[in-house]
Amino acid sequence: MEGTGEGRRAMLADLLAASHLMPVELLPAKASQCARAAGFRQVLIYLADLQRSVLCLLQGEGTEHQGAEAVLPIRGTVAGRAYQYVDVQPAAPAGDGVFQWWVPLLDGTERIGLLHVTSARDDADVRADMEALASLLALIIISKRGTSDALAKLVRAQPVSLAAEMQWNLMSPRTYADGRVAISASMEPAYEISGDIFEYAVDGPLVNLSIFDAMGHDTAAGLSATLALAACRNSRRQGAGLIGRGEAIERALIEQYDRQRYVTGILATLDTRTGILRWVNRGHHRPIIIRDHRWTTNLSCPAAHPMGTGLGLPSTVCEEQLQPGDRIVFYTDGITEARRPGGREFGLERFTDFLVRHHADGLPVPETLRRLIQAVLDYHDGHLQDDATVLLCEWLGPHLEPVHEAAGLTGLSADG
């Protein structure tokens, strides 16, 4: 069956059948075993850590990994390039009938890691077979992630704070795209996030976007942020509008903390049919619009008080008519206020210039944000004093199809 459509079907069918009752520790061995039907000699699974700076080898029972690196840096490696650009890359020069590749692992448009695939073939069917295998393995990994401490520990290059433990288990995936929008987010310090949190959710033609920044940098800040996110979701799913969501968050925070804790935030809804963005500002930094890939503007809207303070300032729903290709950027102060001791802040101008310049370079949006966060870290000598979060949403137009533009923004092939 090797090298035929029948071999691919057997590989996928056998792996899918085995996955239902298979613990994570058997996945590496079973993946290699099933992949032999399609002519692959070995399959190694690497997952990106929380900070998206290294790739970690998933090891398990009955597997052999001689010569395989347990941890690979993303910066400056061939594997890292495959991850950054979401592109299949040769892992080594071909020789003696042995071919090796790095193949991206994707949860929708979210990059979760890579496969290292070894094969005796190099023909027109190999890429399709590898990408089909990667797609199924990504689905299996995501399906088991919520119940696997082994996977959680694998992607942690250092201990995770209690607040970060809560946040990462509540938030949306860091990348999403369809024919109408492309969304990406990044947070740092990934292992010690305390008061920042973001969310997006698609509801038919509407895309709901939220970013919150809780008072403080401790576990209580994490609790406040997660309470704000839960109240936002709960009220929205019961039909509350933008003002109502903010009021629901305020009630929850006052009930829990009696005005001793507060959360700033932006609550927004993008109508993909029209490109109208509506938002409410609850004491937060104003959103930014990047237009025509070269100029930016801050969106003005009267700000109500931070949620949880009960100051009674009125909330205002503001509107902006977007053009196809406009990028909406929400951020927290850890991005712009990062600074070296005694040095200047990273600043809003440097922040927006980075986004514009890297878009012009043709980088996928998730990779632009990953590099932005690295630049902020570097500017702050690797240690942030505050959480730094960015949530970016680009409106592409009103139609679900075609998806070519969304695919390009996230680094995918349009037919991938």
C-alpha cells in the first residue's frame, strides 16, 4: 500500500480507531506504527512551549528517539523556521534513500508544534500524506490536552504561577481565522501572567472581542481577571449587550471584592457583514486601527470607570466603520510601558511601527505577535514588571468564502 491513496487511508483510519482508548504516552509509538502504511519510517512529535520559544519532544512508551533532540529552540533553527512560517521544511539533506521533513501541527490556525517525519519516498504524494497525518495528530493531541498532565508538563519550560494556571485554561486559542476575520493574540510573561486576559468568540456574523487588565500582579489579580472573563461570557451568552456585559462584570467584582479590586477592559463586537465595530471602554487604553498597512489611529470613546469601582460613570457604545483589511489592535500597558531600568518606555509609536513593519515583511500575523513579545522582552532585559498582552483582529470582508486571504495572514496554504 506504500505510496498509494490506500496507504494514506489505512494510516489515518488505524490511527483514528486507536485514538479513542489511547493514553498520550502511547501516541508517539502508535503514530509511527500507523504511519508505516503510508511509507513513513518514523514520526516524532514536538510541541511548542507556552512562551513559544522552544519545541519539546513528546516521548512515550515503546518509542526510540536516538539522536533526537529533546528540546529545540524556535529562533535560529530549521525546525523553528517551519514553525514560524507554517511551512514544510526539509529536516536534513537527503541521502541513501532517507528523506526527513519538519511538518507544522495546527489546531485550526493555532500553531501547536511540529512533526519530524522520516520516509523512504520523495514524490508527489508525500507532502499530502504528511499534512494529513499532522492534521489528525493535532486533533488527537487537542482532544487529550484537557485531561493530560503529561502534555501540560511537556510544554512548560519553567514553573507556571497559580494565576497563569487559571488564565491559560480559560482563554481562547491564540489564533483563529475564517474568510471574514483573522485573529491573533500574545501574552507575556507566559509563565507568570497575573492580571491580563483576552477573549474572542464567533457568534454567526458577529465576532466578540474582549481584553481585560486586573489591578495588581498577584494571584488576586488573576482571580479578578478570570472572574471578569466568566462574567463577560455568562452575560453575553444570556443576550447582554456591550454595556450589559460591563455591568455584569462590575456586579460580580463588587459582590466578591466590595470595591477593593478593579479591572479595566475593552468589550467590542465586530459585525462582519458590515465592518461596523462597536465597543465600550471601561477605563482601558484606546484601541488602535491600522489602515492600508501603513498608518494608525487611536479610536476615541468616552471611558467609563474601571469595573469593580462602582463610580457610576456612564458607559458609551462607540462605533467605527472599518474598511476591509483594517486591523483592530487591543493591548495592555505592559506592552507600551516596558522599559529598562532608567530607560525610555517601549512606547506606543515603537509598538505600532513594529506591527506595520513586520506586516510589510509578509510575516504571518501570529509570528508577528510572537516576535513583538520577544522584542518587548528584549527591551526590558527579559523580565517584565507588568503583564503585556496584544489582541489583533483583521476584518477581511463579509464573506466566509473564499479563505485565501485569511490563509495567507495565518501562514497557511489556502487549500491546507
